[in-house]
Amino acid sequence: MEPTLLSTTSVEYGKVSLEQVTRLLLGLLGQVKRLEQEIAKIKEAGIKTQTNVKNISQTVDVVKDGLRSLQSHGPCTPKGPQAKVVEETPCPLPKAKPIGLASGVPFWSEAPKVLPSLAQPTPRRVAPPQVPSPPPSPRLQSPIGTTAPPPPAPVAAYPAPVKVDHPDAYTGKIGSKAKQWLTWMLAWTRLNLRMFPTNQEVLSFLLMNMKDSAGAWAHPHLDQLGSHQAIIQTVEGFKLEFLAAFGNPDATRAAEQKITTLTQSSTCADYITKFRTLAMELDWNDAALRGQFAQGLHWEVSQQIATRKHRPCTLLELQNAALVIDNALRKERASHPPRDSKPSKPSNPARGTSTSQPTTGSRKLSNNPNFVLEEEQNRRRAAGACIKCRKMGHKFAECRTGWKATPIEDKGKAKETAKIGKDSKYQLGKEISPLFTISIKPEKQAEHLEVLIDSGATLSFLHPCTAKALRLPLIDLPTPCTVTMLDGSNPQAGKIWKKAHLTFLIDGKRMTETFLICNTGTHAAILGIKWLETHNPKIDWSLQTLSFPHNLPEHVAIAKEEEADPNPLEGVPSKYHQYAKVFGEEEFNKLPPHRHYDIGIELTEEGPLNLPLYSMTDAKSITLKDWLRDKLKAGKIRPSKSSISSPVMFVPKKDGSRRLVVDYRCLNNRTQKNVYPLPHPDDLMAQLRGAKVFTKLDLQWGYNNVRVKEGDKWKTAFRTKYGLYESLVMTFGLTNAPAAFQHFKNELFKDLLDVCVIIYLDDILIYSKDDASHAQHVHEVLKRLMDNQLFCKASKCTFHVTLVEYLGIIVLDKGFSLDKLKIQAVQEWPVPTKVKEVQSFLGFANFLHWFVANFSHLARPLHNLVKKDTIWKWDTKEQEAFQGLKDAITNAPVLCHADPTKPYFLETDASGAALGSILSQRQEDSRLHPLGFLLESFKGAEQNYDTHNKELLAIIRSFEYWRIFLEGTAHPITVFTNHRNLEYWKESQMFNRRHARWHLLLAGYNFQIVYRPGKQSGKPDALS
């Protein structure tokens, strides 16, 4: 529209000002803009009106078609798949907007509705089938004859909500329950998307469905939801935070442990379900999962899969094949029930024998998942594989898989499942008497061997692996022997070609036996009837013990200690024969020279220094006379005119012989003590990390290699029935002897200590990482011994071994374990009947406390019983403590060597009375293995500390105790605590005096404190 002037009156020039003209033009331009906006609105309203009319027309047509169909056919139920019946979910209706106004929701946002079927209940409706869009109606043609634009495509509607109750509110249970609840809740929200248009509503719903401890965790997140400070912004973020707080951080390790012991004990479908559940927690590849799944399959299912022409190549194929075979076998068993309902007793696999044959006729699926056919056992045995797990590299008795316990039905009684450890004998039915086994100790080996006493075996037999481990030379037999084994098999095609001679100790008696080399099953050796007839031991069949009567005079056993060895270099490698003097008898019998390490005896106060003679038997008197003659000849003692004297006596040694010692108790009470420290066994063992090869040297009468200082010899005088003598060398029994001897040895090897040598008194252990460097270390040590006139007994030394006994502990290349004889001694310890016997037991058990996690707690009732002025009363509490200690020592774990290249993990906990901690490292199996335990009771004012300070004190004590491991580590030390406040203790800015002192103490350590809930701190919690 063109603008026009309102007045056509002529205007004279000069009569209208320029300002009036400008206002007139601006007014005209404003009217033009308003007219343009009104025209645009009219056009937009027309287009929307046309669209709405067209949509209404189409809907009317659909309704008419539905009415005509209903009138002609009546109500009917549509054929085909039954539509899901869902319940109406009330939701607010959107506010109605007039036609023509802009609307964010198109008219086709919901599917067209049909009339409800008369056969259905009122509160429910059937989800309608999709109705195709009708063609455009002719009535929707525009007035100018052009076809109206097609209707907009229908917008996808939310699925109708499904009638499923959402899970209960989460209460804060840690582990699999948390992950299960999260999975269910997220699935429920996906089924009900209409209720949650945005992520914020989903998060609100999840957080509001948490209560108790979980609700306390959710409250701050719910309060900050939607703000820029909120930690949780998305559903994925909620999952991460939730699992970090309530998930199991050790889920992978637990799943690995369970999946490696999982076997098919019922149906294959059940086994697959359990396997898949555990596999979800692991990141194993398909090949590893396939191998583990096959290992746990029932023996018969596995056997049929192995005989297939085309074996499964993936885990899914293997599971499908196993499922088909298992179902077929079970169907066959159901169709051919056995005539006799009594289950046959299977053989005892632990004994390596098989006396029963498989059921003939239809091959039924055995209820025993561990059963292995005799043919399969022979096949695995011939291939050198384990008959339990089919794997190579270990024997049947060393298999870690263990036999799976199976349910046993007993005439309608409830099923019982026996808990069987991996080293237990697998048995079904009535209890079978155990085989008669004894422990022998090879002469040049630290480890004891379990051998079978078999009166049914004509000869003695030795397992090839045992002969190899003992490095015994094998001798060819002139004529091969044919032997039938316990399981009916014939080793090496029925022939035995080799034999070996083994010297060993049993019940303090040394003997040599000839063994035939063949497979002896789970036993290291078998002693047969020929050995029993030759030695005629005394056997107590009720107690299962074997012993030898000692009818020889006592002096023979004692004198043997000083007899010359006919071959002093026997057992010494030829490359060390240049140090023959170290192992010879001639040099040892000479008087050692004076050194500045000579022992001195300084008397402190007045008191008695004389004790009367002790009576002796005739046998002991003969031995004493021989001992005096030998020592006088060697120049190590001399007649004395001293005014003081101490008596002599005999003490038993561990090999059954006796040692003559002087009772210096009165002299020791008046001697000033030498405080030179003896090494702690824990510190010595800590130096062995990474060592693979060991050599142990035992000094012969080590104390006699140190002289007594001039002017102090008269103080060592001892009286006998044959006269008064004094010692020129340091003897057993002097109070300062251990300190003086340790000082002497440390000075002699000071540059090798903690490098390749550890020393505890007269026991020297040389350790190295490989054979090459080990030979150099042994050469250096033997050279120093020879130069300083120190001597060893070859029969008590071991060279270049991977397992050695040192200080009563079995040292291996992978860790430490207890000596079997000590474990046996604890197992057979009788119940104490008086305080002295309790003290004796505690003294022995205390030596092994390093291997017992909660030693102090277990032993506390016994310690209370031996306190002064305590009335003797052996009750249930004391008996439980006594038995608990025996069980704990018997089941003590193998402690691993510390590896400084790996990170350390410290688990600490504190209770009201004590603190406990465990130092661990992750080994090759990705699991944490203990390096040691710590348990201490709170003392004095520490008992009054609050929980925060006690938990912190547990960390302080742990770093002090394991300082030699934890100082200067390359990796941060992870400290697990169940006290959340300690997680931020290092970052604190303000400290009280105690915390400031502790903070300075820990400043030199590289560590981080990580919170772990109490339920996951079972081990340190049990200690405290």
C-alpha cells in the first residue's frame, strides 16, 4: 500500500517548516510497517487453519470407517499376536491452545484411537494396531484449486508404560547387590520413559529411591541436582559415582577365584548361567573363557565334545554344544533308569587307585562331576598330564583345582555337601581308613618327604620326580623289572629300568635304602616289606606311628658328633673342593688364634659362683671321660686352679644325640651383659626378596672358634667327677656368647651382609638371583672362612638349592612356609595340665607367630593363665585358645618375598583393644598375597584414644614395623582404611601436637590413604 497525504491543500513556499515535514514522513513510515506485520499474521493464520481443517477431515474419515466396520462385523478380537495389556497411567493433560496459535506439539503426536473392545474390562485397554494414514480428502482442496500440502509425519510416541513394580529402595549393601539394584532401576526407567522426559527427572527418581546409609550418600547429590556444583549431571555419571561408592572394588579378583573353581555339578544350563554371571566381571578374551568353561564341564560332556569331528571354535558354540549333549544324556538317563537304586561307591582318587569299573549298558551321566573314566585316567597319565584337570606341569597331588564336593543322598535324609579342601581326600559313602604314611628327611635335603609304608609291596619304590629333585644318580638295572602298581597299571610299559640309593633320617636313625624308580602316585616313595623286615621298626597301628628301639649306649650317640667323617667332602660340589680345609677335621681340632673379638667376662657384684656336681649314669660318665680326653688333646681346655666352678650336664639335640654343656647360671647372673644386638628373623627374611638359589653353611661347633680373653679363663672353670678344668675357647652356656659370636661374624662378612649373605649365629645363608652369581658368592664366603680358620660340617650344608630350611622356616624362591616337623609337633602337642606346660607350648608357638594372622588374640587366654598369682583353671575358653592356635599354625599360609619393584598395599584396622595390619603385594595371579602380619595391643594412654586416633596409630605402627620395606619405594604405598576421615588427613593444614609428630614421622614415605568400607576389610579387622 502506497502512502498518501491526508490533505491536498496547497502549501505556500516558506510557510511549512522542515521539522513538520520530517514528523510527517516518520509517521507515514510507521504506518507502513504496522500494515506489513498484520498482513504476515493473516497469511500465517490462514496456513494453520488449512492444516487443522485437513487433519480434522482425515480424522473424521477414519472414525467413519471404523463405525462402518463395527456395524457390519460387530466387536471382534484382532487375530495374530496378542497385544500387550497395559494399565492406564494418569498424567496431566496439556493446556488447550486455540487453533491458529503456534503450538509446540503437533496434532499427530499421538496415534489415532479406536473404540475399545466390548470384551475387555473397563480399566484396561488394548494397545491399538498401527492405522495407515488415509489419502487426502477432496474437501481439503484450496479455494484456488491447488492441492493442499500433505499432513506432517506422525511424531513417534513414547511406549505405553508396562505394569512392572520398580525395585525396593536401596539401603547401601556393598558389592553385587548394588550392581543388581542399579541394573534393575535403569531397566525400569527405560520401560517407563513417558514418566521421565529429562535426565534430571531420572536422576531425581534414582536418588529418591535410596535410604539408610545409601540415602545419606544420595542426599547431597539430590540437593545439588541441576546446579553447576552438582557432581552428578548425567545418568552415566550417576552409574560411575554409585559404583565407586557401593560397588565391589575387588569384584574382578573374586570373580576370577570363583570361575577357576566352578564346575558343572548339576545341569549344563545352570553351569552356563553361573559361568556367564562371573564372566561379566572379567575382561578375559574368548579363548581364555572357552578354556576355563571346558575345564569345568562334566567329564562325560567334555569327553563327547572332544570326540567330535568339528570342535567348537568360540565360547558360544562350546556352550551350545555342551547344552545339547547334556540334555541328550539326561534324557537318555531318564528313559533308562538303573535297576539298582543304590549308588556305587567310587574309588578314592587321592590314593591313585581305581577298583571299580564304569556301569555297563547305557552310558548314564554320573552324579559325580569329578569322575574320570579309567581309560581317560590312563590317557592323561601317559601324556604326563594331571588326571584331575588335564593340565601339564604338575602332579595329581599338587593340583590346585581340587575335587568338587557333590551331594550325597542317604535314604531320604536331607542332602549334605561335604566341605572338602583342595588337599583333602575325596570320599563318598562310609569313611575309609587313611593310608599309613610317615615322614623321612633325606640327609642332604631340608624338606621332609611323605612316604607310604606298604607291607604288600615286595620292594621299595621312589617317584622319578623325587629322585630328580634330590639329584640322585640313577643306576641301570642289570635286568628290567616288571611291577604292577596300586592302580593296576604298569609303569613304563610294564618295565622298571633304574634304581637309586637314598640316605635318610627317620626317628633319629640314619639309614640307606635302595629304591626302584617308578611312578608311585601321590607319594614321594613307598617302603616295602623288605625294608620292614630288615629294620623291624616298632609300629603302633592304633596311633599310626613308627619308631625304632634305642638299645645302644648313650655315649655312642654323643661320641658320633666328634667322630671323623670318612669322606669330609661328600656332598660338596667339586668346584668348591679347593676349600677342603673348611670341611676337614684336622684343622678344626686345632686351637683358634686370639682375635680382638675374644670374649671377656666382667663380674659385677658379689654372690655365689659355685654349684654342686650333677649325678650321671655310667653311660654318661664314659661319654664325659671321652669328651675331656678329646678336648685336652685339642688344647681347648686345660686343668684349672680356679676358686670358682660350674657343673656340667647333657642336653638333647634335635637329631636324638646329646651335647655336653656347662651350667653357667651363677656366673651369668654376675656377668655384665653384652648388648650387641642379634638380628631379628623378620629382618633377615626380608633380605631374601628376589632370591632364587640358596646355599646354607653350618659352622661346626661355631662358638669354639672364638677364644676367651687372657685373664678371664679362670672364670670359665667347670668341675667334673674327674677334676677341675677351664676353657680356652668360648663354650655354650655363657650369657654373652651369642652376642660375641654374632659380632665376630658380622665384622667378618660386613660387606656381604644383606647383599648375598644373612647370618644368625652359626648359620650362614648365601642367596643369589641366579646360579652364575651364586657360585661367585659361595667362593667368597668359603675363602673368608678358610682364611679365618672357621669350619663347616659338609653333611649339614646344602649347596645350590631352591628350597632350604633356615631358622626353622622353609625358604623357597617364592616365599616362606613352616617346617612340616614343627607343624606335626604342634598337631601332636598334648593338652597342658599345669602352668609350666602352657609356658612351654607358648614358647614354641611364639616362634611361629610370624605365620599366624591373629596370634596375640588367639593366645590371650593362655597368656592370662600363666600370669603371676593366677589360679590354675583349664576351662572351655583355654581349650578353645589352645586348639585355635594349633589349627592356625597348621593352616599357616605361605608368606611371599617382598619385591621392591612392585607397589605395596597396607591394610590397617583398629578396635577397642588392639590394632592389626597386613602388608601385601600383587603377584602374578593379580591377587594380593601377604608378606607379613602385625598385631599389637594398645598400651597405657593409647587405650583412651578415640577411634580416629586409634585408626591413625595403626598406620603409624605399620610403617614403623615394616620400615625396611616401605622406605624409599618407587611406587606409592596404598594404605586401605575403613575410616573415611583419614583419607584427607595428609592434606590437613592444622595439626595438634600428636598429629604433627606423626605427620613428620610419615613425611619420608610415599603413600596414599584410600578409604575402603569395613565389610571389605575382613582380614585386618580380624587381626584387631
